[in-house]
Amino acid sequence: MISDAYVGDVTCVEMFMFSGDDARVTSMLAGVGASLHWSSSRARSDGVDDDITAAAPSGVMRKRACARVFNDARIHGVRDLLSGDRAVCWGERRVGVTRATATAGGGWALRVEQPFAPFASWIHDIRRLSGESDLCIAIGLSDNTVERWCSMDDGQTWIRTARTQCESKCLLYTLALGGGEHWDDLIIAAGTIFNEIQVWG
């Protein structure tokens, strides 16, 4: 990764692979302050990296696009949703979804789709439910609840389709979503303020 001018702390990183025409491309999403930065080892359009010279180190990552996701929160986490075409970011009580679009000059841009209304509790983790028929995500909140949100109208609208909570409802320091690809298969590990870890589903 080539360093650049300081623009803020890197608060989260997500790595994923994109299958191009002739190779699999390593890509990275990084939350820097309130902005999302997208970098990759090769350009996505034709499999040729036009901004990396022969003298550059092998596998070097170059920034492709960035976008400011939030106005009043830092990005604490990011997840790839569709091989870089869409990503979900969260920070404090905010959730935002970005989409990568090709520009006229052959480059790429990130634009922020519909921002979610602020949640009542802090968001600790988000996971794509890849086994669902629609594009759906599970959102783990600091009040020991998990919500399922699904994309409608090609991402123009997100609606909450389910909500569940642990029998022991308490304030959490952290939460991680795991388990299967479906809502009913989720397993939640929650770190409470009482020095405990609750595992539930």
C-alpha cells in the first residue's frame, strides 16, 4: 500500500477478491475517518493496471475511488456486499451503503446510496445474509438485538424485515455475527458490560 497525505485514522479494513476477465483481483475497502477508500492491485475494466509502472513493487495496492459516507460519524466497520460493486459501512448509530460506478474517463467512483436513518443504539457488526433471495444484511446492535434489512428497488430502498433480541437484554461492549448464510442460522457472540460473553441465536 502506498501511503498518501494524512486524512484521518484507518479505523477498519475489508479485503475481498474480484473476478476480472483474466484474473482475480485483490481489492480492499478501508474506513478513514468518515470516508470509504477503495483500492485494488489491478484495474477492473480490462485487467490491466494502467497506473502501476513496471518499477512498482509486485502486488502494490492503489486507490481507485473514495467517498464521504457520513457527515457526523466515523466509519467503524465495513463489509463488501457484491464483489466491490456495493459495500455497507457503519459507525456509531449510522449505516450507509455505497455503490461503485464506472466514470466516463475509464475510472471508478463511489457514490453513497440511500443512507439509513440513525439507529437507537450503536452498531457493532453487520453481515451479509448471502443465502436470502434478496440482498439482505443482519445488523447487530449494542442493546443485544439483531435486525434484518433487505434491499428493495435495486438498492434505492432498504426496509427492516425482522428483529430479534437476546433473552438477557443488556448493554454490550461488542458483538459479532457468525453462523450460516440465512437469518435463522445466525449465531451471535455478545460481550457484555458484566465481563461475560453470551452466545445465542
